[in-house]
Amino acid sequence: MNQSLQKLWYAMTTVPFELGLQEQVSEFFSGKNILITGSSGFLGGQIIQMLLRDVPSLGSIIGIDLVAQISNADKAVSTFYHGHCADPALLNTIFGQHGNL
């Protein structure tokens, strides 16, 4: 993160910005499969990168997005589905193949 953005964050919150997940959050995700909606977007990609970096024993990452798989983060996704996250048929397929996420 660039320094000007860090300074802005600190000025708005007076709390230092932490780039890593807290230990409790990391433990919560440990060993679990995670479904990321909007995985090709900026926020989805950042969440994927954080999970990969901070959760050493993460299960699978399943991505879903309307946009075709294009980001670097999507390359880390175990399985990618092209479609809308509110499509009942697609969600039934995803949960049928991957169980509870």
C-alpha cells in the first residue's frame, strides 16, 4: 500500500492500517472452503490474496463472477464459475459439488 493511502487511513481513523488478517480470523478460515463472489474484481482479488497469505491451511477457494477469469488472484482460485451469484441453478451446482462453504 502506498504511503499516501496509509496516511489518509490514519488521518481518518487514527488507527494504524493492518494489511494482515487478525489471528482469530485466520483461525476461523483455517481448513475451510471459501466462496468468493466477484472474484475477478479488485476487492475479491484482494480478499483472495489476503487469505492465501495469512491462512496457511486454507481449504479451496471457489470464485464466481460475471466477468471472465482475468485477474492474477483468479489464478489462485481452485475452481472458477462464470455467472451471477444470485443464480439459483448455479448456486445449487456450486454447493452440490463443494458442499457447505
